[in-house]
Amino acid sequence: MANEAIPPRRSLYMPKGFWPLVDVALVFVAFAAAYYMRYELQLIRAVDGANRAPFGPYLPYAAVYAALLVLNYQGSGLYRSIRGRSWMEEVYGVINGVTNATVIVLGLYFVFQPLVFSRLMLVYVAALTVIALALVRAFRRLVQAHLRAKGIGIQRVLVVGAGDVGKAVLRTMIARSELGYRPVGYVDDDPERGSIDLGRVKGLGGLKNLGKTIRNQTVDLVVITLPWAQHDRILELVEVSKRAGAEVRVVPDVFQLNLRQVHVESLDGIPLLGVSGGAQFPNRGYLVKRALDIGLIALASPLLIVIFGLIALAIRLEGPGPIFYKQRRVGRYGQVFDMVKFRSMVPNADTLRAQLIEEYQQDPRHPKFKNDPRVTRVGRLIRTTSLDELPNLFNVLRGQMSLVGPRPPTPDEVAHYEPWHMQRLQTLPGMTGLWQVNGRSDVPFDEMCLLDIYYIENWSVKLDAQILMLTLPRVLLGHGAY
């Protein structure tokens, strides 16, 4: 993000009526397929010879059906490009439109009583239309993700404000790269605070030269996260950003919380906002995670036993020293435990750690050494593929860790934490996490914290499943591992 060459602006522009035309075409295809299923294949119920009909009389119904769908989807905003809207939300919108169109066309049938009409065929049309429209939207998402990976359709974002809201925006954009946002940096009303890089997100200084910064960094979108008390200043920044050629979005600072931390109640029509604490892991999630952790380990145990045996044999044959290595780590709420790994370094590796941190000029909160001289030959192989961390499964079974979560730090790393970094200790640490699938050792510490806090605030079984599925290919290919 920092120090990157600024690419030319390339967008995913489509003509305004493109997707409505696609839906209209698919409706006609669904009518043709439904006609074939009803009159040729005669699924579910046979067609009496006297009731056979050509396809032509159904074309007006297809046109009305398509028009109703397009009007419904335009009114509901389905054709608007909304970043962050899930595929299931789109499918729900598709089903809602198809249901309405089907009911209206059935109503027209009962009013006009046409000679040619099959209600069963209309059921086929509804099912086929939902499937076709849902699949085309899934395909569109795959194409968008592929193009965004090539830098097409990416919006370069400048965040204004380095407070809690600004960090929340940054961690969401970093964690949800599929949304197509690339934070190029941030500025703050305090120039000194705004000059400190946050991981790979560059600190670009104060607000004085905002217009120049937008032009120099080829910014597409400015996200303002300043407190609403600075209303006049925000309006001024909006005008400056627009004159510089950038779109502008403003994040409302409801006590600097995201919507998941706010619940709304009513006092006889007066809205009351209930506020929960900072980044907190949902209590119901622990039981679900625990069950999933134990279940997945049990399923994989036959393969794990073989892998454990081969690695233990390789370490023993390489030379003297223990097979396993224990290290003090900090877990949930600051509880200290012994994390178990396969030994991948020389036996006296810990005594050389402080010296290497100074020699390699590493961040003491998250030191990572390329070409670490302490690593053995077998250790280099198992570290590249993360097989050295398999004994973490013992910690998972003991309830000290989970399969997915923030990576557990050492006590001396925690000693260097700033207050906001401590939020990553609000849940069980994990063997893999968002940091793992976003670059592993290449992810700077502050950026890793942003990802961890995003995970805590947005946990779901689906998110854990996505992380686990993305971990395997990255581990096997050795991305970001030293």
C-alpha cells in the first residue's frame, strides 16, 4: 500500500441498462425452458392432446413478467451497485421480485381467462428464473473479484481521521479486500499523529494540503471519520475533496461505534441507543467454536497421527534436542499459557532472540526474521508449510486456543502494546486467522491488529469457514512464511 506505484484508474463500467437487459433475456429463456419441460418433457403431469399449445401465445406473458421484474428490481435497488451487499441478499431480492411477478401474472390469468395458459408452467418459470438470476449474479461476483485482483474496479481510498472510527474503516477495508477498496493512506487533524504509518497504510500528514494529497495519490474516494462536532470542518473537507476530483463519504460517529455495538429501543417514539463495549466476541460464539474445533480435529485425527509421526521422526534423525518446543504466550484476557510447537530451531534459540531483534531492526511487538540463522533444515521446511504449528492442536483441545483467531503474542511483545492493541486479546487466540490469509509474516503488526479486531467484531461460523478454506492453499504455497 505504501511505496506502491500509482496505477492508472480503471473501472468496471457497464452501460446503465445492461443488467436489466440480462434479466429480461433470462426471463425469456426461462419461459422457453419451462414450455419445453411442460409440453415436451411433460414433467409432473402429462398434457392432454387437446390442451397442447404453441409457444407464441406465451410471449406476451413473458414480456409482462420481465417488465414486472425489472420494475421491482429498480424500485428495490437491486440494480444499484452496493459494496458489501452479500449474494444471499441479492438472491432474497431476486426471490421477492419473482414471487410478486408470479402472483400478478396469475391474477391476470384469473381476470382474463385466456385459452392458452398453464399454471404449472408458470411454477417452472418462477423456479428457473430464480435459479438463472441467482447464478448470473454469482458469476458477476466471480468476475468482479478476478478483475479487482488485477487492479480493475479498485477504488483508491484516503481516510480522514486516525481515531477509533478511522481505524474501524481501515480494518474493514483491509479485511474485506473483495469489496474493492484499497486504502492508500490516511490524514488527521493532528499532523503528528497523521504522519505515522499504520502497517502498510501510509500516514500522509495533516489536513492542510488535503486537495494536493488527493491528487498526488490519485485518490478515488475520501472517507471522513472526524467527530460530528467538527461539522463545519467536515463540510469544508467535503468541498475540498470534490474539487480535487474525489468522491466523498462521511462516517457518522455514533459514540465512535459500529452498528453492531448499538441497539435501538423506543421510549414512546423517542429513539434510545443502547451501547455495548468495545470489540467483544459474542458469548454464544464460544460454544459453537468449541464444538467445531473438537469436531474438525476428530475428523482429521487419522491423517494428523501420520503427519505427527513423520515430523517427529525427521526432527529426531536431524540431531539432538527435544521434538516439541514450549513457549509462553498470552491468550484471552491476558491469560498466559504454554503454546506447543514442533521444534524448528536450535535448542538455544530463545537466548539469541533479543540480539536478532536488534540486529534485524525488527518490531519487538511482532518480530519476524527472514533467513533466521537459528532455524534447522527440517525446521525450515515445516515452518514454510506451517507444519511446526500442528501441536497447537493440543492447546486447542485444552481450550487455550481455537482453530481460528488472533495469533497469540509473547508476554514481552504485549509489554510494547498500545491500549488499542489490547483489543485483539478479547477472544481465544487461533492457529490461523485473517492475518494468515492476508499475507502471514508479511503483514505488519498494526495491520494485523486491525484484522484481528475486525474478526472479533464480525465473527460468524461463515467467516471461520472462509478463513479455514483460504488457509490451506496459502500454507501449501508458503505465501508470506519465513
